[in-house]
Amino acid sequence: MKTRKSRIWIAGVSLGISSVLVLGIVNGQANVGSLMSKWYADSSHGIQEMLNGMSIHAMKKGTAEVENYVSALSESSGQELSNAADKALYRMDQSISRYSQYYIEQIDRAEAELGRNLEQELEQFRAETSKEQSEQLEQLAEDTINELTQQLNVSGGLR
């Protein structure tokens, strides 16, 4: 009997241990799934945060690089526009100076020509006036002499 009792007891204990083990394994597997799920969620959340941080950092760095590039491009474009404007103003100033000089020379030539023409016309006017006055004076002298001669002839003074 003792052996039978021992066998029953050993069978009971084995059955208990087996039951506990089966229940532990089943519970463990259910718990392992839950643990795996939690680990995956935590890990993916951590990875997601890390990726978001890296993306934000890369985006900030890229934005800064683009801003620097645009700023440099803007400054160089502004300088190029300023240089082009300066060159255009210089060319316009030179052109205006050339045209001004050309017109001044034309005015000087016209003034000189007018001066020569005026001198010629004045000299011609003087000559014509002198000639006319001389002719008028001669005519007046002749008329006066003729009149005086007639008066003398009429009064009988010169015969």
C-alpha cells in the first residue's frame, strides 16, 4: 500500500506540477504576446520619436542651408543689379556728355557763322549807306549850287 499511496501521491504531485506548468505556459504565452506587443509599441514609439527628431533636425539644417543660399544669391544679385545700374548710368552720362559737346560745338559754329554774316551784312549796310549818303550829299550840294546860281542869276549878280 505504501507503494500505491506513494504512487498516487507522486501522480497527484506530478499532475499538480503539470497543471501548474501548463497553466503557467498558457498564461506565459498570453503574457508573452502582451509583453511583445508592449515592447513593440514602446520600441516603435521610440523609433518614431527618434526618426521625427532626425527629420526635424535635417529639415532645420536644410532650411538654414537654403536660407543661406538664398541670402547669398540675393546679395550677389543685388550687387550685380547695382553694378549694372552703375554701368548704365555711366554710359548714359557719357552719351549725354558727348551729345552736349556736339550741340555746344554746333551752337558755337552757328554763332560764329552768324557773327561773320552779321559783320558782312553790317559792312555791306555801311557801304550802301555811305554810298547813298554820299550820293545824297552830292545831290544836295549840286542842288544847292544850282539854286544859289539861279538866285544869283535872277538877282543879276553874276553875269
